[in-house]
Amino acid sequence: MSYLLRPRNLYVALTYLLLSCVPYVAPLFGLPLARPAQIAGLELLAWLGVWAVFKRPAYFHWLLLPAFLALPVELYLYAFYGQGISTHHLGIIAETSPAEAMEFLGNKVWLLVGVFIGMVVWFVTSWIAAWRTRDLDWADVSRPVVLVVLALVAAVFGYGLKYGVAPPPLASHGAPASAGVRLVKASASDSLDAASEETAPPRPSSVPRPASLPPLAHWMKLPFDLDTFAHSWPFGLAARGVDFYKERVYLADLNRHSASFRFHAHLAEPNNDPQIVVMVIGESSRYDRWSLNGYDRDTNPLLSQEPNVVPLRDVITSVSATRLSVPVIISRKPATQSLKDGFSEKSFLTAFKEAGYKTFWLSNQISFGKFDTPVSVFAKEADVVDFLNLGGFTDNSNYDEILFGPLKHAVADPAPKKLIVLHTLGSHWNYSHRYPKQFDKWLPSLYGIDKPVYTDIKIKDKLNNSYDSSILYTDWFLDHVVKALKEADAPAAMLYVADHGQTLYDNSCRLAFHGHNTQYEFHVPAFAWYSDTYAARFPDKVAQLRRHRKAKLATENMFHTILDLGDVRYPDEHLDWSFVNAAFKQHKRYVDSYGWTDYDNATIKGDCHEVIAKGKPLPRD
């Protein structure tokens, strides 16, 4: 093995070793490293596989170019956002123009250019070393043997993926040996669901699961999975790329369902006068924690001073999950269809575009992922789309104020009529990471506590204090949006509504977060604001808004109301669903609670305020 110490061979070997060590830098940034032994094993198998197939490093070295180029990005995301490259990040990279990248990076762009040049030099010099040496060729009899073994491993793994893995045999007491494990996993999963949207049903697979062959025997199950492989380096990048490709295909498939849809929308009175309409979609915000709605803590000191803010007292969302509730807000998707993936119609973005508005979707949420792609389908309808959150829902996510810059550009855009959608991170868990230190008003809080265990009811007071501080920050954020619209000196109207609320260990209730059937999650804060010039142009709309501020409303009303605020009409419109219109009529409000429950014909049960139908709920389709 002394030949490995020759300079060329040592350079190649150290290059591959350093690339393989990338997952293990996480602890250097204070991050946990999950399944280190499994990652190491998978990396060893991957290296053996490519070496056996290609025989010479020089032949497969070009496959590693994406890893060299992605390495600075991976380390940057670890350092500033506490995570590696994900499907969402790949989406941002793919859709960010050079001009936007320059603006985001500022002076750091030259440092980044220098780093990438260094990576290219490293890649080229290591390839030259690999090309000039023949000591690392795999030419002995062990190569075909290893290929056969790895092919068998791949076949077993692929079989398990396609046909599933059989459960272990029954234990001696008659219960499945894994029952306890499954129960523990279910309990943990239920808690996680509430915090991360996993209460939503999985989207259907486009290929039916084959049932012609039996599942893989449990004893043949391999000790690794695709998720672990995706976290390995450098070959795990391929799995992330495949996941990104699948999300793009899924998004394109959803787009095809509504590609030919048209509202045939137009302005009620054709004109080219300036006008701005803004929709702000809140996140995980609870109605009774807003002092604007009567809360004893002053969580809305700024909005409460705005005379043109009209709080909406009784708005409910049909389902407490972002990916399911947002489509109901921005399209005509009925509440009772919110559990279904996709929709054959487009959102109000397209209706505004047809009527001559320039449209903007500015988001501090993420663009791709199991729970986010369905919302992105609608976002892509906008003329300008910006997803600005590199941190996802982690502790290192951007504050919502990152939207101020793009909002300023949108307001200053020369187009006379503009629709701007702001999708905020709001009060998404972890609450204490949704606001800067100066907003940490109510103490003790979770601020500065690393990874608090949200299932521990002992942190109830700290959790609630941090939650209220996140509402205080939302108040500051929304006040700045209002100020930006005032400075535009054009008729402007804004509508805010949260996607769902939160349960927060209320009284003796032992539930927290969302994904439950509680009034705390269905009753959401909402308000409208209008400029003085808007009131002068549309006095009737303002009068109807104030008249219906206490009406029984639902997120289904938002689509019709935002179009009415923009004075946009279309042939089969429903002005009776717009609460800024004299034709408004209350409709039945359904929520997803043990089936589709009529919210206004239900009882509120217990300290958790669970919504229980008085009659039999409608079945979920």
C-alpha cells in the first residue's frame, strides 16, 4: 500500500476523503449528526460501486463536478441556516437570476466567485492527478466479485422499495413484536405532525403499488434508507437532485390540470389609474392573541393606532394545515375539497393578470417540498415570484422583514396596477425564532433556548410568552407594510388573514400546535386596511367592509373579496361571497373535524375547545 503515499495518489485519495467528510462538519456548526455510522457505510458502498464500474478514478472524476461546485453552498447553508442543500434550495438556485443573486450577495459576491474559482482549480488538479496515475486502477479479480455483490445489494434494496418489507413474526405473547415500536413512533409522529403540517394526507402516487410479488422478508431489510443516502456526500447529492426533479414534475403535472383555465376577468370600469392591492397570508396566528381582537396583552400596539384598519371578528379556516388552507384562500377551491391535491382552476393571481394588473408573489416560506409545492403551483402564476427563505422552518430562518426590500421594489414598479401577495412565516414554530431579541417582551421565554422540547408541558409559560412576542413582531411587520403603501401615494387596499391558528396547552388542555380539531386553530385573525385615496375612490366598498366586519366569514370569502377590492369582475363571479359588496350573504362554514362539520352548528367541548358537530358531519371524500 506504499504506493498510496506517492504525491498524485495521495492527492486523489485525500480529495475523495475530504468530499466524503462533508456530512461530518455539522457538529462544527453546533448541529447534530444523525446516523453517522450508516452514512459512512453508504459512502463506502457508493465509492466501491463507482470505482468497480469505472475501474479508474479518472473515468468517474467528472461525475464529482457538481459536488465540488456545491460544496461552498453546502458549507454556507450549514453556517448560516443550520442545514445542507435541500430540494427548496435547489429550486431557489434554479430560479434566481444573476441580477437577483448579485443584489442578494452584495460585496460578498466577489468572495463567492473566488471560492468557486478555487473549487474549479481543486477539481481540475485532482482530475489531472487521477489521469496521470495508474496505481489506483482496479484491475484484479476482486472487481467483478464486488460488482456482483453490490448488484445483489441494490436488487434487494430496490425490491424492498417497490414491494415493501414484511413485518417481523408474532412475538410469543401474541402481539406483533414491533407493536410497541410502532406505537412509540405513532405518538412521536402525531406530535411532529402538529408542528410540521404532516397531518395532511399524502399526495397520491402516480403509479399504483404493485401487488404481484410478496414483500421483502424482514430479515433481508438493509440497515439504511434513501433519506440517509441523501445526507451522504458526494453521491447523496444525486438523491437530492432526483427529489428536486420529482417535485418539478409534480408541480408541472398540477399546472397542466389548470393550464387552459381562464377567468375572462376584466376591470369593472376600464381605466389605467394607479392602484395597489395587497394580500398578506399569515402563518399559525391565533385570533384571541391579538389585542386588536380584545387580548389583554398589547400585542398590536401599532395596528391599533391605524384608523383605517378594520378587524374582522369572525373568520374561520376550514383546515389547520398550510398546504391545505392556502389554496382555499387564494382560489375558488371549496373548503370541502381542501384535503384533495390539485385543483382545476387557477388563483386570483391569474384573474388580476387578465384584468391588467402586474402580479407579485413574495414569500418567506419555502417553494418545494412535501408540504409546499401545492402552494407554489399557484405562486408560479405571478409575473414576479420571489422565495426568500433559505432557512426553511429551521431556527435560522429569515425574519419576515426580509420581504421589505422586494415589497419596496414591487410598490415602486412602474406598472400602474399591482397585486402583491406576501406569504409570511408569522408564528410558525419555533416561536422564539420568529422575531429579533428586541421583541422578546414577555418573560420567561424560549428565546436563547436551543431546541426546546415542545411536547414538554413544563415549558407552557415560556412557549406562550414567546408566541405572544411573535404576534408583537407580526404587528410591527404589518405596520411597516401599511406605511410602505401609504408612501406609494396611490389608492391601496390590504387584506390580511392567517392560514390557521394554534392550540397552546390552554387551561388543562394537553395539546399544542396545530393539526387538531380545536376552535383555537379554526378561528383566525383577519383584517382589512385601506388608504384614504382608496376610500375616496371606492366609498361603497369601504362602507360594506365596515358593515360586515362582524359577519360570519371563512377563508373561502377571501378570493372573492380581494378581487372585489381590486374592482375585478368576471362572468361567473360570486359577489355574494365578497364582504365588501352589498350583495354579500353568509354561507355555511365547514371545518375538518371528524368529517366536515358545520362550524355554526357545533358545540365547543372542553379546555381544548374541540369543535364537535351537533349532527352527523359530512364524510370526507
